[in-house]
Amino acid sequence: LVSLIAVGAAATWSSGRVAAAPDTPRPPGAASPVGGADANVAPNAVSRPSVPLRFEPLAPTDNGTRVFVARSAGYAVHVGPTWAEIHATGRPDAGGATAEPIAMRFLGAAAGPREVSLEGAATTVNYVVGADQRRWQLGLEARGRIRFRDVYPGIDVAYYGNDSEVEYDLFVEPGADPATVRLQLTG
């Protein structure tokens, strides 16, 4: 278990998971329950549903490698066949400063294009920004899970998650050596 601090919020990489927005306790001095409620009884909490991440395509890299992005409140995750990066977004208290992304790299994996499986129900994403219709991006297909084939020989990686965590799975085919998988975490 490796714990990292990122953008003022704890982010934890463990067993294929990173928590992007963990729950935080009430700060000291926060308002207490109204109406003389017993301080030992938890107030009624409003739960919010978990929103699944949707991965949409970005322009391929110079060597033809396909990369994808999933956006959520407070962060965006970019994934390629041999890496994943979580970038903080929309931090109004940052004063324009940008934080270093949290990055996971598969060391020793060969760079270059891979076969990609887009899994889960398709969603359409549109970016209608500005008056110039030529710059609009319409009809981008987003999916809930992206799987890159043969990151290492016989080993695939898939990325998915929700608005509070990004997860990945490694698929090891019979005869493939899981000892070839080496991760480097930064950020």
C-alpha cells in the first residue's frame, strides 16, 4: 500500500485503485446540528450517487497510440497503454498554480500502439464551445472501461472507475509471466 498526497486531498494507490476524493471528517469548529440534537447521534446525511467515469478518445499520439480521458468533478484521468495520470482540475483556491499529476507507469512495457477494447455502454459526448462551429467536437463516443491489449506479452490492462476513484485490472493469460509487471508511481 502506497499513500500519496495530491492537490491537498489524500489519494491512495492500492490493489489497483486510487481514491480521488476521499470522505473527510468535519473540521473543528464546524456548525453543530440544529435544534439541540444529541451531539452523539450522527445527523441525517444526504448520500449522493456514485457517477461512473466515461472515457472519451483524445487525438492519437505521433506514433498512433490511442489515449483517452475521463473527467470528473475535481480531476481528469488520462490513460494510455503503458501509463495513467490523474490531473487536478478546478481548484479555485490554488491561485492559478498547477499541481503535478499523480502518475502510474508500467516500466519495461514497450511503447507504441496497442489493440484497444472499448467496453460498456456507449455514451455520446459533445463539446460546443465558442461560436466557431468548426472547432466544436460532436458525437465523441465515451465508454465506461478501456482495455489495452498486451501491455506486457500476454498481459492486458483495463481502466474504469467512478467520480471518487479510478481502478485498473491486469489480465494475465495462461503462460504469461506476472513478474514482468513493474509499476512506477509519481506525484
